[in-house]
Amino acid sequence: MEQQQSSRSSTPLLPPFQRSQTSPFNNGSQNIPAFSPVNYSGRSETPPMQPPIRRAPTGTLPDFAAKEPTDPSRSPTPPMVPPTRSFTVPLGEPKVTPPSSVAVSPRSTANDAANEERVLVPLQLEFLDGVDFVDEAVPLIEVVDQQFAVATAAKTILSKVSDNIAVIAIAGLYRTGKSYLINRLLGLQKGFSVAPTVNACTKGIWFWGRPLQRTLPSGEKLTILLMDTEGLGAIDQDQNHDSRIFSLATLLSSFMIYNSLGSIDENAINNLSFVVNLTKHIHIQATTTQEDDGTEFSRFFPSFLWVVRDFALELVDATGRPISSKDYLENALKPQGGFSAQTGSRNRIRTLLTSFFKDRDCVTVVRPLNEESELQQLDTLPTDKLRKEFNDEMEYLRNKVLSTCKPKKLKGKTLDGNSLLTLCHCYVDAINTGAVPTIAVAWDTIVDGECQAAAQAALNQYKSEMEKVVHPADEDGDMGPIEDEEFKAAHRKLKKAAVKSFDAHAIGERAGQHRDKLKASIHEQRSFFRKQVHAASRKYCEKLVENLHASIIAPKLQRNEYHDNTDFTRDWNTIKKEYNIKAKGGAKLDVYNDFAWRKMQDGLDTISTRVKLSNTTILEELRSQLASAKREMSELVGREQLVKEELTSEQQAAREIVTSKVEVETELRDQIDQLEQQINALTKPKPKPSRSSSHRVKGSSEGGLMLNPEVLSKLNKEDQERLIGLSPSDQLRLLSEMQDKKCTSCIVM
């Protein structure tokens, strides 16, 4: 790593030029001339034959007003008017005044005149500030002895990125100027290492240690991480290694830039042959029965931008009409005709590229310099020494990438620095164990991590707020306990808030399991705080009752002012009253009982001893009174038993009386009914009765009341005389009175 860092700070950049080489992805079947790799050895080689292209004269900029040759077979092309461009100031570069007109080559005029007016979007960009960020390239994933590892420095930096993060990865063949391109995106003259050698500079995956931060129109902050990947097709690596590097870059990034040179021809398509194996190096589900056709992968793959450097062709279609660079890419990705195995293989690459990367685009960039000798010092040359077209197109590329890059997401979840680290660890561990990085497994890992973090944050929130409830500070600074009901209400409120906070941040289907664990943890914390509340209450109440005793009773005991228990009891009641007013918490009753048992007994013993020594007689009298009271109590108990027995007897007699009364009342009701019948009979005319059929009361009138002789025999003489001479109604009234006096019942004839 030290050697890598040293080379990054001191080695100048040498931009590429064309040479012929064997494609690293032709599986050894044949040598295919490639119009892309770079020769950094300082000597040029004869390039292979290429399609006709239009070039500006070496060392001069063509007149942008030069006219295109007229072709009568097609409609006239639009007039070549320089495009309108707005400018932003790149980071690390001096401010420049936008020119009123822009000189462009016929190639760029055709591009701009087609259908893309390159207008720069104003960006609010700045580098992140903080001691944890560094102004140098930092390894993200290192490769040591064919084993991948997440670098410690990356953990330190990414763990500090709490905002949403967009990850821009640059991939491409080695020695094609990827590092120079990423430096221009950063707006830096010197950044990632650029070296004029045939060896690859970048090993593994690196990123700039001080990420960019973009302020979105909504005001939100988006952290932008730029990653440089190990060049593909290096002489010291195989295709399997390249596929793993490209797979990791694809899985980790939200915006993928593929850097190539020259043009998008069959060789360039063939150089991407490793995409055929992406489905073997990346799985979506843990259990995959068949290879995916690429459609499902597009939901998880990043935006794809193909940057074609040193582009000198004219962007026109087969009919000569101007086309955009995106159209150029789409035309190149259309399946080609033919039945050979080679054509089928390349069409397979085209099909997978279009299936994997639904959001794709292309940008072409002209050669930075016309003088071959200056290319090796490209990273040291100021931008005003480079071709104006190159600077304009680089600025457009930078603006396009930084303004359109989106946050990295996985299954709709926007990731931050810690989530990105989790992805890195998950994919690296899978590769090192011989498994295939699986998106579903990585998602589950992120879900568990997010839920655990959300649960821990919610638990910390509960603990922090409960600390304030359990240990509130008084005005004097003392820690006062709370009442049990207040504690229970606070627990319910804070538990609800903690669960709500967890639900707001938790993701995935397993959030319910983590919610249950959170509730269990909160319950454990509740028990812990409940013990603290009880301990605080005991401490507070013990201090309170000690102070009350020390201020009211202890001085009098010391001065021997208590001559009996009366004053002592009165003062103790005063302590009890004050204690009940000021005591707090659930331990106040236990504390008072424990204290009263000790101190009250001690006080009474002290007073008792002193009273005994000074007045033994009073003490004996008290004991005698106590014994007498016990005896009286015993007598009272005996009397109570006698009273209970008498009461039981009287209750029995009362029941008998009540029974007798009921019987008498029943008999009287029967007699009254009979008398009422007799009265009714008397009010009606009656036949003259026979003299022999009844015995009339002496002295009664002709229509007098006739009585049964048996009834008359039961009346004494005085009662018989009282009935003589009375009217029937008076006789009935008198008989009723006699019945009330328990006279013998009579039957009216």
C-alpha cells in the first residue's frame, strides 16, 4: 500500500494513443487487433486499419464554420452553429470567463447539431470536511494472495458518512486513462496515480478519501464517492479475477462508467466478453436453479455510461444523418447479422449489456492534445494547454455524471456509508469462501444490520430518556426519586416512543423479530431502572427520616427532656406526619417501618429506663393497670359471652312470640271474615226464627245478635251482661275487643 500511495502522489499521467494488441478476452482463440489499449512506453506503433474517419489537421484547430460536403441523396444538414454552453467552475481549477463563442471541430458540430445540446447544470459541490477524511486515494477492497479484504482505512472513512451515498465506479481496460478521468471528475490536477508504464497502477478497488457532497434542490445532502477499479485485462491477472473486480464494482456502485479508447467497434464489444460470466459471479437469490437471462439483474445494476476517449469519428448514421452519442451506443449494441460462432458470441454480449443495464448512455471525448510528445505529461499540463474541445467535453462529462448520479439503493433502501461497508463485507466474504456474491443474502445482512442499528438506537433513546426520569435533579442539585405510578407512566410512554422510532428506521420482513427483541431489551432495562428507582427512594427516605429524627427527638433524648411516653409519642407523630408529606418512591413505607422499629423501640427503652429509675411506683402502677386492663378485658369477654347467650334466648322467645302473633292474626282474619258475612246477612230481610232453634241473649232486642250457647258458656257473667242490650254492631265491636284480649273465639249464629 505504501508503494501504491507513493506512486499516486509523484507519477505524472500519460494519456493513451492507439496501438495494436491481442484482446485479453478472446479466450486465446485468435489475435484480434484492438483499437483501444494504450502504449505508455514512449514509442508509437502502427495502428491496425480502421474505418475512415475525419480528423483535423495535426497541430491546428479546424474552422468550426467549415462546410460539410453536400450530398444530394439526403436532406440538407442543419447549419453548423456553435452550441450554447453554460459553465461551472471545476473544483481545484481557477475561475474562467465563458467565451462568447466556442470553436468546435466538424465532428463535435455534427454531434451537437444532432439532437443533444450540451448545457451544463449548475452544481453545488464541495468536499466533505472532517479529520477522518483524507486528500488521497484510499483502498476500499484489497487483493492479497488472491484473497479480497475490506481495507481498515475504508472502514474509518465510510463509517463517518451518514448521508445518502452515490457511488461512481470507473472500469475499463488497464492503461486506458481511467485514473486521469476520475481526477478530472474530482476537479483535481493530481489525485489518483497516473504512470507512463505498461503496468497497471490500481490494484483492487480504491476511492478518493475525501468524498464530494452535492446539495440537491430539495436541500438534502448527497455524498458522492468516486471509485477507481483495477484495470481489466492486465498481464498479471486472469479473466476470472477481472470478472470478480467488475462484479464487485457493479454490485457496489450506483453509476458505472466504462472507459474505452477509439470507437465502439467489434473489438470494443469483444473486450466486454466477461459480462457473459456475470450471472455466474453474481446471484440474486441464495437458491438459483437456472441462470438468469439478465432481465432480473437490471433491477439491481447501476446506470451505465460508456465514455469513448480519443474519439475522432463523425457521429452520423448509415444515411449520413447526425446522431447523438447515445444513438451511437444503441446502434453499436444492436445484434449483428451472421451465423458464425464469433458473431453469436458478440451478439450474446450485446444482448446481455442491454439486459443488464437498462439505464445506459454514451459520451465521446476527443483527443486532449495534437502533439504526441506532450501526452506523457498530460497530468502536469494546465487545462489551458489542452484542446478546447477536450476541456469542454470533459467539463460536460463531469457535469453530466455528478448531476445525474443517484444514491445507491438496494431493494428500495437508500444506503449510507455503513450500509455500503456491510455490502463490501458480505460480497468479499462470499468470494473468499468460494461462494458467489448473492444480492438476497447481502440484503438480509443489510436488513439485519439496519434493524439492529435501529433497535440499538431506540433502546439508547429509551435508556437516555429514562435516566432523566429516574434521576431528576432538584433545585438544590439533589437527586430525588419518583413515585411508582410516575415511573410506570414514563415507561409506557418511552417504550411506545422507542418502538415508534424503531419502526421508522427498520426495514425488511424480519423487522418484527427485531422489534420483539427490542421489547424484551426494554423490559430488561425497565427492571434495571425499577431497581434504581427503589434504591434511590430508599436512600432518599432514609436520609429524610434520619434528619427528622435528628432534629426533633434526638436532642430531647440527649437532654433528658422526656419524663414519660406522652411527649415522646407526640414528637414521633410529628416525625411521621412530616415524613408522609416529604417521602417519595416505593420504598417509603419499608424505610419508615424499619426505622420506626429500631428508633422508636430504642427511644421508648431509654425513656422507660429513666422513668423506672426516677419513679418505680409509677411504673408498677402502670404494670398493675395493664394487668387490671387485661383482667377487665377477660371479664368483658366473659360478659360478652353471657350477653350473647341471653340474646340468643331472647331471640328464640321473640321468634315464638312472632309465631304466636301470626297464628292469632290468622284466626282474627278468619273471624272478621265470618262477622262480615253475618253483617251482610243481617242487612237482608230474614224469616222469623223458631224459638226452639236458638237461645237469645237476655234483654236483647227482637233483631239482636244471636250467640252460640257454647260461646256464651265461655264468657264470664260480666261479659255476658255487657253484651245484653247492645245493638248487633256494638256486640260485634265488643267481641272484637275481647278477641284482642285473647278471649275465647266465638261463632256467630
